[in-house]
Amino acid sequence: MVFISDEKKNEILENSDIVAIIGDYVDLKKSGNSYKGLCPFHNEKTPSFTVDDRKQLFHCFGCGEGGDVVSFIMHKEGLSYIDSMKYLAKKAGIKLDDTKSSKENKILNRYYDINKDIMMYFYKNLLTDKACQIYLKNRGFRSNIVNTFMLGFAKNSWDDLLSYVKKKDYLLDDIENLGLIKKSQNGKYYDKYRNRLIFPIINHYGKVIGFGGRSIDSTMPKYLNSPESQVFKKRYNLYGLNIFKKQSNKDIILVEGYMDVIGLNNQGIDQAVASLGTSLTSDQAKLLKRYAKNVYICYDEDNAGIKATDRAIEILLDEGIKPNIISLEKGLDPDDFVKKYGRDAFIKKMDEASDVYNYKYNKILDLYAESKDNEKFEKLNLFIEFLSSIKSDLTREISINNVSKLFDIDKSTLKESVLKYNDNYKKTYKNQNKDSFYNKNDFKNFNTNQSTIIERKKYSVSTNELETLRLYLNQKDEYDKNKDFFDQVIVDEKLLEIKQYIDKNGFDKISENFSNDYQFIIDYIKDKSNKIVGNELIEKINLENRKKLLKKLRNRD
């Protein structure tokens, strides 16, 4: 008989969206915050069967049948509880291990109990430690925050916790597996967390699964976190979700870390959760979809935070969530911002949050503003890629109007370029789904190849020349069809040197013969993912040359 642990049950439920599952049996229609359809358990003409996407529950007001996704399958398919879980696991692509037994479940429950006990131990430490209380007071923490998040304190000792767990007769191997103590080279155990504010990580089922620790002095690293364990799987959890579940507000603010969640809660903004780092996972996105009506991303404005925001947008869109992005001033994370400006200022920023379109548009606009005059026209390609990704006719029309004014280009010319880009895209990615809020593949190029070319300080080069060199390397036959034209495009000395090297030595060892300053060129031209149509490249180059010439003539006037 297959044994399904509590952890595996949670994984199955997290990957079994009740709307999608029931939608295989019932034609569901969106109705307010839920879905309605004809009940599959009794005959009716007027829909009385509802499915709550957020609560992951169903109920029929006609026959009274109701429950979660497991009980639906049990009733509809006539299966036992275990067989229903197996059914859902198969649909979700989750493998079940036949060799697992109740012994493993006992181990998991033992770990949960140990973590809960140690959470209380750290909590009591905080209540009696004056240094930690002064630290919290200086940080502006309100008294209720400690209890809400069950914050704790690890004393400045190498064996304080170790002594406690020995008195409790816990197995030291268990404590080590949970990441609470470590073993030295001479085989002796010592406390991992010392002189640190402790953040218990509690999952949305109320289980204590791990801990984070923040140094309250200058000790590095600033943060220590529990390692992955049998009970702590970072990708399935969001810090603070257990608190958010209790609130009536269903707009979630996604932030990076513990202090951001606590800092916002400290100012009465009780809707923040953290992705336990800067990289959102698809499983975390499923949790957001399950519990939130709207999602706001509020990561830091540094390079890592911007990249994490772009990645989070992709993952959320894959889950059918269209997020809004809150932008704070550079150098301030959500905790810093709300402490400096207060709750109302943050709420205002939330009200002003950008949707995906405006966020991407403004990011490209920033690159345009920061570029040199002779490089600005190159940013037109980024805008064309962006415009081609917009599904809404009205939004696209407004954006085309803005870009048209920015580059002083006739709107009809710009629309034609967008249409050609879309046609080229369909030829290249004909097997991929482009039906999304924005095209992720285009912006992946924007975030890597294109932005590197634009932001490179030591060396910059024309995109047209790079595209021509990429054509030469990957599609030589296409290049040779219009060799006379393309030979005149590449005028940059370094690109000519690279082209000559390829002619003489091939491409295999090119990285060894050019310094790291030019690695971005090599990475760009070896990309084969997006084929180039020679005639379209010629047309594009000619168009841009005419625009540059027109600009020069206007400047003379």
C-alpha cells in the first residue's frame, strides 16, 4: 500500500488547482470572486454549484455537497481517499514512493515538534534579554509584532541551545539535520545561531519548518537560514503567509526578506509575504494564486532586485497572475521606506504601482534616457519588441503613440515594423505559445544581450553591426546573398577584427583570443535562437540610416 506523508499530501494539494480539476467535469463560469456551474452530483437547470478559487473549496447550494479537491474526486470518481490522492498526484506529475512507511511520517512529526519547542525557547529568551529588547526598540518594533511573528533570540553563546536540547534528550543528529547546531572539526557540537534575532518560519498550515537569524551586532553574515531539510523546502513556502491567511485583505505584497514583511506589518500593512530570498519559484507562485486576489511585487531597486522582479513577473504570468510592480526610491527596501516615510506613503506607492506593460515600458525608457545621443536610436528595437507583445489594442495604440513621439517616427511606419516583427516571431517561435501578457522570450533577450550592449561602459557597438556579424557567423548563405551590402555595414574596428579571426581560425577558440571586455560581443553573435531574415535586416538598416540622415538635415536647419 502506498503511504503518503503529510509533506507529500501538501505537495499534491499545492499542485492541484480546484478550478482546473473540477473544470474537467463542469463548465465553470467566473462569477464575482468564485466560479459557478451546473452541479455534477444532481440534476439542475440553474447553476447552484460554486467553486472558490482562493479557498480551494466547492459547494452546491442545491444538494449540499461540498469539500476540497480530494473530496470532489472521491465523490465523482468513487475512489478512496488514498486512491484520490494518487489520482491527483498523477495529474500533477508527482511521483509517489511505494516504499515509504508510517516511520517516515513519525520522523517528520518529531521534527515539527522539535522546531515548535525550540521556537518557544528562543521566544522566551527574547522576553528576558535586555540587549535584544533594546535592539527591537531602536528598530521601532511595536510590542504586538514579537507575538504575531513569534520572534525569538539566540544568546551570544556557543552552547546555550546545545545545553537545552541535551536536557530535553533530543537526538543531536535530529538537531543537526534541522540546521540548529553544527559539528566542529574535532567532532564537538556548537550552536549555529548566536547573538541573533530569530525568525521562525511557519508554513501556511501552521507548522514550524525552519528558522532565520539576523545578527544584532556587526557579525557577518548578517543573515543565517535553515538548510533544506525533510520539513523545510524553501520552494514550497512563503514567509508570512500564515499571518496573511488570517487577514481580510486579499492583495498580497511580495517582498524579499523577513524584515520587509515585519517592517510593513509593524506599520499596519499586514499583507506582505517574502519569497525567502530573491528568487520566486513556480510553487510559491501557485501559493500566491491560491490565496491572493492581486499580487504586488516590491523587491529592492538594486540590480539583483530588478533581475528578481523580471524573473518573478515571468513565473507569475506562467501561473496566470498579472502582477503589479511597486517602485520605491533606489537604496531603500520596503522596511527602510516605510520607516522613513510612513504607512500612507507606502500605500500611495502601492496605488501608483505599474502594471507589467508600464513597468517594462519605463525600464526601456530609462535605458533610452541614459544612453548617448548616437545610441538612442538603437533602443527603438527594444520598443518594437515591447509593442509587439501587447495584447490589448487600446494599450498598444497608446504605447505606439508614445514611442512615435519619442523617436519622431510616423505611427504607420512604427505599426508596420511591429507587424513585421510579429510575423518574423511567428516564423521563429511557431511552436511556442505567444498568448501571454507580454512575450517572455523577447524580454529575456532584453535583460541579457541587449541591455549588456547598452550598459557596457568600456565598449559599445551598433546593434546593426552586431546583427550583421551574427548573420555572417550563423547564416553565411543568407549573408552571401547580399554580400556587397553587408560588407559595408560592419565598420567597427573590433568587429572587423573578430570577423577576420573567424575567417582565418573559425569560432571555437575565439574567447581565448579576445579579452573579457569583448565577451558580450561573442555571446551575442553566437546566439542561434532567433534567426535573422537578411532582407528584413537590410530594410531595417536602410530605414535607420534614413532616419539618422533626416535628423542630421533637421539639425542643420
